[in-house]
Amino acid sequence: MIASFEADFEQRLTQCWMSVIVADTLHFSSNGWRTVSRDVRAGAVVMAMAEFEGLLKNCVEHAHQSIEMSSTCVNQLRPGLRMLHYDSAFASASASGPSIDAAWNSRMNISAASQNTDLPRLPRRQTNGSLQPLGNRTPNAATMSRLWRVYELPGQPFPRLSWRRSLGILCEIRNDVAHARVPFAKIFTGRDRTADAVGQLVSDLRDLGMHFTQSLVEYLADSRFEA
């Protein structure tokens, strides 16, 4: 399943990269659509980041399903996964007032996580798109670090520093475009916003996504979710 997610993601990111390069070439021969290169860059960045977010969420849900099907008990999981099992209980545990009894029941249950022999029930995507431990915001460097910390994935989130930088720039561009935080004409000014630069950013994002999937495949295959 993860291999399928990875293949689709790689294809879509390659298409994003090609659209940026082709549109830049077209820009020099277009008399009517003078902003074609800039406009396509904007669309390619938004689509690439959406595909990256989709990849992360699809893979995390698949990992949760696989861990549940492994018959590993809650107390046999790594600490981060135990906390994911109790994700819904944390909201109840922070309550007060009339629900104070329920809050304390949740707190006591969470405190006994290391003795819990139940099978885990790990988070699924909610109707608003949120999925723990990802949340529902545009993925950034902190998101990737959180995934490695919670699951204790093999390796490190950014074996190449350029991937971290590229993700940060793409996240910024994506939010500038989607939320009109900056006048559109100004978003793609500067050396790191040219067609060649954006094409490289998308290429780095493709490599980062594939690094994540390969790390997750190794993690699940070796049952590294067990404490």
C-alpha cells in the first residue's frame, strides 16, 4: 500500500516539476499570457504541497492500521504510540468543572499506559482533515521532526539540509498564495522564486516524501513500533 502511495506521489510531483519548466519555456514565446510562468509556478507549489500532505496522511493512517493488526498490546508499543492510543482521552483529561470525575478517570487511565494490555486504537483522519500526530496545518519542518520523534522512525527526518530548506520555502509560498498574505505579483520575486529554483524545490520535496515512505516501510517491516 505504501509503495502505491509513493508511486502516485512521485508521479504527481514529477508532473509539478515538468509544468514549471514547460511553462517557463512557453513564457518566452507567449504574446498573450505574459504571466504564464509565474501563474503555473503558483499552481505547482500549491499542488505539490497538497500532494505531500496527502502522502503523509495516507501513510500515517496505513501505519496505524498495520500496527493495530499486528496484535501488539498498548503496553508493548513505543511511548509515542501509547500516547496516540490515548489521544482522545487527553481532551477529556484536561476538562474541569462538572466533568471533573470523567477527567480524573481519563487521567488515571493514561497514567496506567505501561500496564495496558488492550489492543491499540490509533487515530484516523477526522472530518476536518486533522490526523494526529500531523494535525491539519500545512506540513513544515516541525511536522517531519514530530513524526520521527513520535514513531521513532529509523534515520533522521532531513538527511539533506537542502530538503529542510526547500520544505520551508514551499510552505511559505503555498501559504502566501492560498491566503493572499502577499500581493501575488511579489510572491515570485527573488532568486529562490525563479522557475529553475521552484523546480528544484519541488524536486527536493519529492525526494523528501520518498525518504519518509522508505523509512516508514522499514519501520513497519521490522516491527520497530514495539518497545
